[in-house]
Amino acid sequence: MKRIYSGQSLIETVVAVAIVTLIVTGLVAATTSTLRFSQMSKTRTQALQYAKEGLEIVRIIRDTGWASIPQTDQSYCLSKGQQELGTSTSDACPMDIDNMYSRTLSFSHDATCVTPACSKVTVTVSWIEQDTKSVSLSSYITNWRIQ
């Protein structure tokens, strides 16, 4: 007695196509996720670079003359290429660095600074990526030229 398996190769083909489709879908999802996280990492790294640049600009301003450093708690916007503080602000800084980032310098005087020749500076760089993200770096600066 001979058995006929006429639909078996069609079922095997459908199962093979389904398995290949699942594998390809998984690879595409993994690649998309990797690219998204890579872009987010690149954006955060660039923001950290702008924050470091802000701290260096504050050190240059300090070395030029301590009188330029505010002696009260104040915030300033610092655009790309700007080398001076300008006027203080209480508003949000514009996204004027590469049309993506904003940089805020905040000067404060806390209990760690026991002399008037000391100030805490915090540089915050913000950007929008699905929601608002930011990185902050803080440092204490002193008037090291006082004798």
C-alpha cells in the first residue's frame, strides 16, 4: 500500500518561511535598537564635551581676572564660541549650540567655600531627545592669585 504525501512539501516551505521571517525580524529589531542607542551615546558624549568646554571657559575667565567671576549666586547662558559671561539670566537658555544643545553656567557659594575667593560653578548642557535630557559638571574655582 502506497501513501501519498502531497501537501507535506508545502507545509515544510511555509514553516521554513515563517522561521526565516522571525529571524530576519529579530535581526532588524536588534540592529535598529543598536543604532538608536549608538546615536543617544554620541549625543550624550557631545553634551559632555560642551560641558567640559564650559568649565574651561570659566577657568580662562578666572585667570583673566577674578573680578569677572560673580560673587553672588547667578546663572548665565554660554553659546558656542562665547568666551565671556555676558548678562545673567533666570530664563531657560536657547538651544543655540549646533541647534541642539543649550549650556547654562551657574555660580553658587556654599559651605564648602569658606572664603570669598571661592565659587562653585556648575555647567549644565541640555538637549531634547524624546524628552529633555541633560548632563552637569561641577567644579570649585578659587582666586589662586590672592597673596
